[in-house]
Amino acid sequence: MSISTTAEPADPTSPAGPLRRMCWIFPDRESTRATAMWEDFFWDLYAEVAEESGMSWTRHAPDAVTVDGTVRGRPRVYVDGEFVTPQDTLFVTALYSLPYQSMDIFNQYELYAVLEQAGFYLPFPPQVSLVGNDKLATLLHLGDSPVPPIPTVRIGTGRDVGKHLYEVALANMTYPAIVKPAGWCGGGGINLARSREDIRGLASLAQGGDTTLVVQPYLGDGTIDYRVYVVDGEPYAVMKRSPLPGSPVANASRGGIMEFPPVPAELAAATAYFAQRLPIPFFCVDFLFDGERYWFSELEPDGVIAPDYDDPDRTLQRDITRARFAAYRDAHAKWLANGAAERARTTAAAAAGTESR
């Protein structure tokens, strides 16, 4: 067995130690064009804000993480060959499942489980990432939301999709309807279906990539999308996205217009429910507004903090990112303290048992 020459802390099991690294686990399959776009859109800013806060922000493919589990009870984790510990590093573990990342889904999810079992603090654990990735799983998990979830039918597409057996679940669907992948992001794959026949055609196309679909009633032209950024259980800010004329989608990737107004009172009031059900430092909740009422649409554990291009300094984007990272750091410190307290209780209980014998 080879001997590692990587420098390590003197006591990697010590409960003390400030958070120094935030490692985003993200499939390394972006095109050069997409990488350049996202770096300008938020990744470079994330790194800048982290550095200002005395931490590093780095992005890694799942295969960059190596785990040595040969010593019982003391797993050793390396990121790109560098030794990291639960005391100084946290991993951001959102599940990404765009078409070109599909081969990574299993490795992502299993790695998240390994990191959790190895004792690392994860701002959103594997189960949250899994529930948040599937749109119907999200709506079922949070089905008693004070803002009603949008009615949804989930369709699996496989070799028998041409038998149309899924249509038994469409009896209550109204048309036109929105048809979209159950687990993609960024507005990709969203289509308008005006009949069951349109759904049949879209399902047959989805069959080519084994893409699971959801079907939802279309709320009408001009439907507004509100993304509420929730930090430490509070509604920190909101991004309002309006679709271009003739488009059923408000995402920026589909030409939607972004604004950053005050958080609507109804959505601010609903935040307490989501914070209670999701006791994690940061997440986003997406709502749709049809002109009369709001609908709960999606949960985004790693929702994009978009820039306000009207502000060359990107003040709000920096503020939200700074608050997010501070919430991660505080939650990590609390997690360390709780772990130390639990170890102390276990040790005291063991000592008391020894004395009683």
C-alpha cells in the first residue's frame, strides 16, 4: 500500500476548525461556450464572494473526489488529490440531470451518500436533492403548502410509450397543457400541448432519451415566474421572470425578462412553511402567477443567483451570494458544535456506565 505525501492536519478528527472550502460537485460536461457563459453569469462571482469571506469556492466533477475507507471509522477524503476534512470543507451536492449529464446521475447521487456517511456537512443532503430534482416528488413532499401546488401528471417514457397507457392519468388534465422533463432545469424542454395528440408526439420524442415528463395545465399567456431566495429560513429576495410575447416560458434561457422587486406579501408569508419543512441554510422556491393567484411550481436547492444587469456592480447578486455563503458557514459551525456535544454526551454516558460496574 502506497504512502500519501499530501500534507494533512495534525488531528483530522478534531471538532475545531473553521470552514475553508466550499466544493461544488458538478458534472464536468459543459461545452466551452456554456462554460464561458456560466462563469460570467455566476461562477466567477461565487469565487470572488467566497474569497472575500475567507473561504475558497471550487467546482469539481464527481470523479475528482476519492475516498479511502481502509481504516475502520476513519475515512479519508481527497479532492483532486488534496486531503479534506469535515471540519474545513463542505460539499454542495445538488443533483444535475440535463441530457448531457444523464450518465453522471448515479455517480453523483452515490457520491453524495458516501460524503454524508463519511461525516461531511452537506447544505442539502442527498434526500433533499433527490426530492428537489423531480418536479412531482417536490410537489408531493410539499403538498400541503399554503400556496397550492400546480396540478401535475408524471409520465414515464419507455419502449411501450406508443401504447399510450399513461393516458389513464390524463383524465383531469385541461388543455392547453405544459409538457416538460421531470428533472431538467433552466427552462429546457418545455413545450405547449393543445391536445392529447400533442402529448403523444412529445412523449414519443422523449422516449429517445428515456426522459420522464410531467404534464401541467397552462396558466395562460403572460404567466409570471417568481423565484424566492430563502436564506436562514427568511425570504431574502425575489427574482421576477416575465415571458416574451408568444412564449409559454419565463426562464432567462428562453428570453424571459428578469426583475428584482420586493418579495410579494403572500410569498413572504408562505416562506415559514417551506423553511419548516426544509431546515437547510439556502434554497429557492419557484411560484407561478396567472394574473389572479399564485401556484407553487418548483424547489431549487441550488437555484441560480442571477445578476441584475441594470446594475454594473451586481450588488444584489453579491448580497444574496454573500448571505448564502454566510448561512452555509454558520450552519457548518453549528453542525460541528452539535457533533462535539453529542460525542461528549456519548463519552460521559460510557464513563458513567463503567463506574456503575
